[in-house]
Amino acid sequence: RKLFFDTHALVCLLEENGFTTQQSEVIVSALVKIMNTNLDMIYKDMVTKVQQEIALQQVMSHIGGVKKDMIILEKSEFSALRSENEKIKLELQQIKKQVMDEITKVRADNKLKLNLEKSRVKELVS
């Protein structure tokens, strides 16, 4: 979790470039604190492989549940559509029967009127 580097070498480099030993040590100490704080912040946002696998399993489980719910909904929707389709078929059959009855009535009525008209015409002719 920590970043390792040679702090003594950095102190020596700073001293070679004009800093005193005390200044170099303070600068290196401050840099180490800053880097450690930054690393802590970075690692705080990270997850371990185990945590990631647990989260993945939870997500996969949730997806499985959603799939099951979708299948159940699909089946229920299919059943509802099937029953609605059956209702419509029955209504259509009833309407068809009513239309056929009306057609039969109209035919019978027309035949009766035609026969009456024939009889009347025969009477007029004779």
C-alpha cells in the first residue's frame, strides 16, 4: 500500500544542490507525508479483488432475479393476451351469428314479399 523510495538519496541530492541537511530532511519528510496522504486517498476509493467479486456476484444475482421477473411477466402477459383473444373470438362468433340470423330474416321476408307479389300479379292477370 505504500510507495517506497530512497529518502536518503533524495536528501543527498538536495544537499548537493545547495540545501542544508536540516532543510533537505524537512523537504523529504513533507514529500513523504504528502505522498502517503495521496496514496491513502487513492486506496480509500479502491476495492480489493474479493470485494469486487462479491459485488459482481450480487449484481449477477440481481440480474438473475430480474430475468425471472421478466419471464413471469411475459408469461402472464401472454396469458392475458390469449384470454383477450378468446373473448374477441367469442364476440366475433356472436356477431357472425347475429348477422347470419339477420340475413336469413331478410331473405325470408323478401321471399314472402316476392311470393305475395307473385300471387297479386297472378290474381290481376286472371
